[in-house]
Amino acid sequence: MQGKIKDLKMEKSRYSERIYELQDNIRVKYPMEIKMLEGNVEKSKADLSTANDHAGELRLGGRAFDMNDPDSRKAGAEALKAAITDPKNCAEAMSKEVHIGEYRGMQLSMMFDDLTKIWKGCLEGQKHHYFDFNPNTDVGIITRMDNCISNIAKEVASSQEKLETLSAELVQMQADVEKPFAKTEELRSMEAELDDVHMQLTKFTLTDDTAQKEMFERLVEMFTPILTGEIGYQKYTAEGDSMEPFIVEMEGDVLTLAHNYVQNGDLMWDPRIDLKIDYENRKATPVSYEMSCLGVYEEYDIEIPTPQLMEINQRTD
């Protein structure tokens, strides 16, 4: 039975980790990605609209060319080839983008991509749209710019499809995060049954306070300044990052022993044990136990001893 309970608790732990992941996706990751995609789609649509509104327009060095007129298209292509092979432009473009004109309502610049060793062109509207230049052609350069603009429409379609997918996944995650652990009742029933077995086996009674007294003496020995009231709080750290800090704190007559950390903005205790300190009778009795990663929180009535109280004494020890 204990093995089955252990398996169920591990399954519940995995469920809790999945819930934390879903909550992070719902609150942060997916909204951020959706917002970014929506912004890119809006900007790409605006650039596509600009290009369509200025179809065939090329401006270089104060001259305008109509790409819909064959003669003007040929002259514009030759002027563009001259601009991208101009020694001054080429020298500057080795280290930065160099503006050389406008095409279909967007700024046109050139640069040398040192990584790929290829000359690049850029059409800049609300976004930057890059393409490969071929200095050895003239009219072919115009075709490459038109292809670049055609790719904006494909980018918009792809982004909108991804937005639909992300939105559907977000709706599904919002539904999944509300689902409780499917085996909660099975785990609760088995734990109750095991508690009953422990009760029958251990015959736990109020008079058996040896563990609490031994615990008090050990706590006094280990945390003397806190138990004597000299200080109220102490943090212990281990060398390296393998273990979270160990916290010891006294508030009133309750002593807290805990490891804590922050996960997804939530304070986690793994574990936290609160003990009531009885100075008159020199006893330390657990009153609560928490293990956040397993979703466990238990409180104990020290006037009604149970097997859990004996078990938490053993854990504290």
C-alpha cells in the first residue's frame, strides 16, 4: 500500500508541475507570443498595402521610373544596377546599410552580409524585408524585389495560421488548468486506510512523549541562540548551489524549520515544519507540515495524537 501511495504522490507531483507549466504559458508565454505575432502581422499588412498602392514605382537619385512601362523598367533596372555597383556605395555598405532609393513606397537600401558573403537588399516600411541582390543582372534585380514583396503576403498567411493555432492551444490550456488531479479520491482513501493501519499497529498514546522531549533537547543543542531568545531568525547555506538555504525562525512559541524557493512567482516550501515549543515540559511537537512540490499541507492537533504526528516527528529528526 505504501508503494502505491508513493506512486500516486509522484503522479500528483507530475500533475502539479504540469499545472505550473500551464499557468506560466497562460499568464506569460502565449500572450506574449500572440501579441508579438499580431504586431508583425499588422506591420506586414501595412507594408503590403503600401507596396500595392505604389505598384511599379522606383525612385533613384531624384529620378522616377515606371516599372509597368518596358522602356522605363529597363532604364530603372540599369540605374539600380549602377547604384549597387557604385564604388562609394559598395565601400559604405561593407559596414552598414546604405540608402539608395525607394521601391513601391518603401525605402530601398543595400548592405554586404559578411556572414554569407552576399550582397543584400532591404525594403523598409514598418518592417525590414531582406532579399539577395545580384549585381550581375539589371531587370532581374527588379524581379527579386517583387518576389520579396510577394513573400510578405506568404508571411502574413503563415503568421495568421500560427495565431489561430496558438489561440486554440491557449483555450485548451485554460480548460486543462481547471481540471483537478484525477486520482485525488483514490490517494485520500489509501492514505486514510494506511493511517488506520498505523493506528492499530503503533497504539499511539498521549503518554508517549519521548520523541517530543528528545526533539526539544536536540533543537536546543542545534539552535541554542534561537531557542534561548537571543535571535529570532537564522539562515544556513550549503557550499555550492546543490541545496536551497535552510531557514530557522522563532515566532512566539512556534519554531519553523524550512527550505524555501520561488517558482513561477510563488513561494515554495520543500519542506516546512512548524513545531510548538513547550519550555515548561521541554517538548517540541509538530503542528504543521508542508511540501509544496507534492501539493502536501497538513496540520496537527497536539491534543489528539495520530500516526501522522509520529511520522512528522521522524521526518524532523
